[in-house]
Amino acid sequence: MVLNIGISNEDRQEIASGLSKLLADSYTLYLKTHNFHWNVEGPQFNTLHLMFEQYYTELALAVDEIAERIRALGIKAPGSYSAYAKLASIDEATGEESAEEMIRQLVLGQEAVVRTARAALRPAAAAGDEPTADLLTQRMQIHEKNAWMLRSMLA
């Protein structure tokens, strides 16, 4: 069947492209955060271990929501490490980083997701795609707050 939700095919493609980048960044940040959860050490171990778990658990739900929005637009969602590596703006981590470096990298990752979501918001808003705009606004709000919380630990 032809998809007819009031958004042109061209606009749906552009919106899905932005969402695919958000999916890649979110999944890469999920992996990085989970890696840090497993490998953090030092005096803040318990605090960071639990905080990182909260973040990666929320991201696990977010990637599903983002992928399902791409599918609702009639586009296939990327779902492989190689696809994410091409689309993501966040670098992977080794898990060998100090606790402070882990926090610093997660601040940068949270902010990268915000920038990716903000860039994806423009075509969604221009096309009148309120469900995508709402999703992106929520993602920005969550990641801006997470970045602030993490940044506060470095002060």
C-alpha cells in the first residue's frame, strides 16, 4: 500500500535520514555508556555505576522509539554496527578511561545527541511532522539534562 500520512515522500526521506543519524548516535552512546558502567573504577564507583545504568537503560528504550518512528514514516531503520559507524558522530570508547574521562566523554556524547536531534528537528517541523518533532524535543530535553548532571560532576 502507498503510505499517505500527509508528508511527501521526499520529506519523509529527509526526516528519516535525520532520525537515522539520531538512532546511530543514540545507539553508540548506549554502547559507550554500558561499557563505562561495566568498567568504571575509583572512589565514585557506586555513584557512577548506578548513574551509567540509568542512562543506558533509558537509551535502550529510546533507540526502539526512534527506530519505530523511522518505520512509521515508511523507511527502513538502520540496524547494524557498520551502518551506525557510518552515521554516528560519537566515537567509541575502550573502557580503559579514568572515571573522570568517562564522565567527560559522556558529556560530549550527550551534547552530540542533542545537536543531532536539533538538526533533525528542522526538516520535521518544516514538513509539519509533529510526532517526530515531539520525539526530538523530548530527546533534546533528556540529553541536555544528562549533560548538565554529568558536567556538574566535573566542576
